[in-house]
Amino acid sequence: MNAATALRPTLRLIHCLQRERGASCALAGIQAADCINISKCNENVRLARAATNAAVKAFYQCDDVLHHTSSFNAASELFSVRELVDGAKKENPDNTCDEGKYEFIHRVVKDYSSLISRVIKLYVFDIIDSSRMDNDHRIESESLLKLLLSFVELKESLGVERASLTGIMALGIKNSNANYDEVGDNSIRDQAPKSDALSLPFIINDVVMVVENQHRILSELEQNSGVNITEQTQDYDYDDQAVALDPNLLRLIGDSIKLSEEMRNLQDRIRKDFDMTRFQQGMTMEAFWSDITLYMDKLHSIELLLLEELDQCNDKLDDFDLLSLEKKVKCNLQPQAADSLLDSSKSNPISENVDLKEWEINLYDVEFQRRIGRGAAGTTYLAKWTGQKVAVKCASMSELGLDGWRTELASLRQLHHPNIVRFLGAIYNPSPLTYCLVLEYCEEDLSNRLTKATPAGFILKVAHDIASGLFYLHQKCIIHRDIKPGNCLIQGNINAHYTAKLTDFGLAATIQNSTKGQELTAETGTYRYMSPQIIRHEPYDFSADVYSFALLMWELITRETPFEPLGQIEAAAASAIEHNRPPFPPGISLALKAVIERCWVDRPDDRMTVPSIIEWLENATNHLAKESIVWLDHPYGHAVYKTQKGVHASAKERRKKTTLLRNALFGKKKRNDTFDRMG
């Protein structure tokens, strides 16, 4: 079977369905908003449906598609969704409830999206999965197929965003006397709905998840193409290890994927604070539709170009194993299934003995408010749930993110301590695919607090709290493996009563699973704070957390990052190979200095135990002179790097050591950004 031949009508059908979904959501919004004249919007839907009808006919006339036909009937499913759109007035004749209007738009988006997702599963992923190619063209063909699969995902993600936001903007048109001549007529400024974004959890939550997922897809595209496509620059940095494709093709891909400044601003506006009122007032529906549709049309053109390249690469695809792409899909679907695209193309932690039971929270019971943090494993939002502020940590759709979600869920369910962040529940949603942890909300993390003035007693209080939480973890046979200020939260009023808590257990492991001599990957902690034993792939135990805690105490005192003048991998080389440690500031108490040095000594057996650290901190006033405590309570700490010059090796020497360590740990082909993202 020629996969490229079968994919052409499939991608055309998907493209037409995506456009029809957007036009239908605009119509649903206009109908719910009681606009008098919706003739142009009806005309747009009619034209979109006509194009889809032609695409459906061509789709089923393709012999390769017929060869792959399952019990799923795309035409029948499409007819059902259209009946829903056409019956909007009958289902909600009064249109008196804003919440009901938004829920109806959400239903239209979901029904179209489930249809498109099943088409993608059965006729894109599975067609490629059932194709194989000869070895002579394997490298180039795999690169093309990786790019194509990522384009399909990105385009569908954008399609859901377009449909959802178009429906919201259309519903915002409440002027019954307006002459609605066309979708987004410049003469009609979209008016904000009476209810704010927090009353739209069904739509807003989906949009937030979709937009965040786009960043994962863009990163995947960058990796698969070898082109820096996420930066707004005309200069492309090709990685010759990434792909074996024509540089001119890669340049064209980079140009097509880059978002316009307007689109980037739009997504930031949605992703950061979900301010739909500002979004509606700042852009006409015509402008929004035009920008995002132009972008999607460009992506569709690249899809077709990739198919042409695939045809030229190998006219006869035979026995290609998609497992090498980590995109294997097994589709035994019934027509009623409504799973998402990613649900079938990624591993499912739920199926791997993860039982939520009492802890499961519905995605649409949460009201997202703004983004408060982001890392390689996921994004954290401030939200409201059952009337209280919560932090919702959404896992990235990557191996790192999903493994972290599963590990952290397993850890947090059994942890109950005042110095451990409180676990409230978990979210699993199949469409859009979402894995989240719902945690108690703390005002800020320690890394942020250390940039500001701190009250007297802050250092000893925070150190004692974190050590107490660490001792509790170790009693539970859990190693945190990523102790650093960014993973310590401050809850309460910093000038009154506050508590420090440990968070982020995505890299935690039980002592039984942390096998002696295990060779650990780059994701096991953060290099600046990582025990030398982990960096050198030597056996380690709970003392690895003690080493990291020592650097945390040092940072509490200095307000500077350990090995600050060095990069991540250079810092790893300094501690693990050269046995260096950060310098102490002048004036530090010899007793406190001795405690930190005993905690970060290279030999694990010589380090202090956590109970002995707690005991010392509880009696710190007996160990430290009054002037030492006054020195320690300085609100801005005592910097060391800002006052020193020439304390590190030359750049040439550092690069040499960096190369030696990188090659020793990961081999010559590992890219430097592996280390940078551990930041």
C-alpha cells in the first residue's frame, strides 16, 4: 500500500473538517447571541460543508483508504454533528443562560474534535503504522514521517483553539441591531460577554491544555527538523545529527511554523491570565480568524509538500516499523469512541496500575486563573477548586512529563506532613489529553523569595522546615533527588507566620528502586545541586539529598546560585571531577560553615544525617554567637561571586573539561541543550 497516496485525501478531509468546525462554532455562537442577521455566517458554514462533502467523496474513492476501512463511518458521524449544530435553536430556544451557551459551543467543539481525532487515528497514524519501507531509504523516510506526524498534531491543536475562541468571540456579539455582514466584520467590534473567563471552565480549560500542548509539539518539530523554529530569527541553526533532509526543505519548514507576532501575543494572553475580555476587546473576530487560518493553511501546504518528498524518497513503502518513531497506534475503535488523538499516540499512565479512586478531580471543576510556573516536566497554574485557591501542575506530553506525573502521584498520595506540599487530587481527562496534580497553593517558591528582603530568623526557620520534610521523606524510604530553592515553597505571611514546604516529587524514588550502581540519566535532578555520586554514576543513597540540602543552605546565606559563573555541565564537572565547592562569604560563623561542609563532603558516609542536621538547627542559638545570628539575619544575604574575580578556570579549560565529562556521561552525540534544560 502506498501510504502517501492514501494520506493525501485523508489530510484534505481533515483540513476541510477543521475549517467546518471553526465556521460551525462561529454559527453556534452567533445563534446563541441572538444576532438578527446571520446570513453571511450561514453562508460560510454552507461553503465549508460543501468543501467537506467533496473531500469525503474523494476520501472514500481512494482505493488505499477503502483497503483500510474499519467499522467507523466518517460520513455518518459528520451528519450527526451537523444535526447538533443545526438544532441549536431547538435545544436552547430562550438563550437566557450564558453558561448554557458556552456549554453548547463546547459540545460542538468536542463532537467535531472527536470525529477528526478518529480520522487521524485510523487513517493517518494507523496507515503509516501498517506501512514499511526498505532500508535504503529508512533514514530520510523516517525523518519525513516524524515531521508529518508532528504537523498533523500541531494543526489539529490549532484547529481546536480556532474553533473554541471563534465560538467565544461570536457569542460576545450581543448587539441585536448589528448588521452582521460577515464573520468578523470590522464594523462590528466583539463585545465581551457579561461573565468573565472563570465562568467558562469547559472552553477555557480545553484551550489552556491545547495551547500548552502546542509547545510540546513545536519542541518535537524542532527536534525532528533540526531547525530552531521557536525563536523569532531568520538565522537557522541546523543540527546535522537530527535529520537527513534537504536544508532548503528545512528552511521552508522553519518559515512556515514560526508564529506571527500577533499570534504569539494572542497565545500569551490566553495562556498566562486567560483574560477573555481583553482578548475580545483587543481583536476582531475577522482578524483572529484570518491570522490563525492563514497559519493553518501554511501548515497544510507543508503537509502536502512532505508527502511529495515522501513519494520521491520511496515510491513503494514496504514494511516500515513505526515503533522506531514511538508513535505506535493500535485502533480497535467503536464508532461511539471519543478518545483524543494523543490518548492513543502516547503512553497512558492510567493504564499502568495508577488508580485515582478517591483522588480524581474533574478537569471542568477547576477554574484556571493564570500561569505561575513552567519547566521541562510541565506547567503550573493558579486555579480555584471548591472555592479555594489551588496550584494545578499539568504534565507535559512527553516521557519526562508523564513519568514525573505518575511518580509524583504515587509519592504524594502517601505523604502527609506540614513541610510537604499537600496533595488534593489528580486530573485525568482524555480529550484534550490532560494529566494534572492539584496541590495546595503556596504564595511563592524559595528561589523567588531569595531575590527579596527576608525577615530575621528566615534562614534557620526555612532550613529547619526543609530538613524536617526531608527527614519525613527518608522515613518513608523516599529520596527526593531534586532539592533546590525552586522546589521549596513558602506558605503564609513572610512577616508573620509562614512555613517552608518541599514540592516536586517527579524525580523521587524509593530506596529499593534506587539500585546501587545504577547509571542515572540527565533528568535525575539538577546538576548544580546534584550529588557527585549521581553525576559520576556511582552508588548513592539518602546522603545524596543531604548534599543538595547543603547547597540549599549555602544559597540561603549568599542569595546566589551555586557555581553561578559556570554553566550546568561545567558546574557538574567542578563538583564531581575537581571536587570543588562554592566559596563561603567572609564573616560566616565557623560552626555554621563546618555544618555545611560536613553535609557536602565528597564521601557520602562522612556526611551528616538529617536527624543530626535538625538537632543542630534546633539548637542553633547555642552554637552561634549573637553577632553571628545578626550577620545571618541580613535581609539580602552575603554575596560571594559578585565580589570575586578570576576564581574560575579559563574559558578554554572549562570547555575542555566540559567536553570530557559530557562524553564520559552521555557520549559524543548528546546535544548541549540536554544540560541547559535542567536549569
